[in-house]
Amino acid sequence: MSPPVDRFAAWITESGLTRSEAAKRLGCHPSYPGLILRGQRRPGRDVALAIERVTRRSSGGVIRVEEWAHTPSMPAASTAGE
């Protein structure tokens, strides 16, 4: 299975959303999806739960909260970004 960040990028693309629109669906700051996609931030629990919820019907499969914990190269989220 591909890394969660790759599947998150695919979900945004296949949904036809801009990063700002994705942020609205996730309930986070408009810049936060870009930080996740660039590997600069790992989503915090609230955003990870939102990603899990919105990707349930994705052709790439659901991205579960636990998967983000296994991305050690990504810095942990700060609550300011969510």
C-alpha cells in the first residue's frame, strides 16, 4: 500500500478539489493540506480523523488515523495548523 500522503494527494486530485477546498472539508487552515503534502506536517488527530472520514469512498481506499503515526519523517502537527 502506498504511503498515506500519496493517497491523500490522490484523493484531492480525484475529488477535483483545490487545497483550500480540501481544507474546508477537513476543517483546518487552508495552508494545512499543502504542509501535509510537502511532508512538513503530519496531521493532528482531528485532521487525521477528518481525512479518514472523507476518504472512506475514495478509490485509493480509506486513510486510517493510525497510518499517519507510521510516517516518522513528517514533523508532528501543532494544534495551530488545525
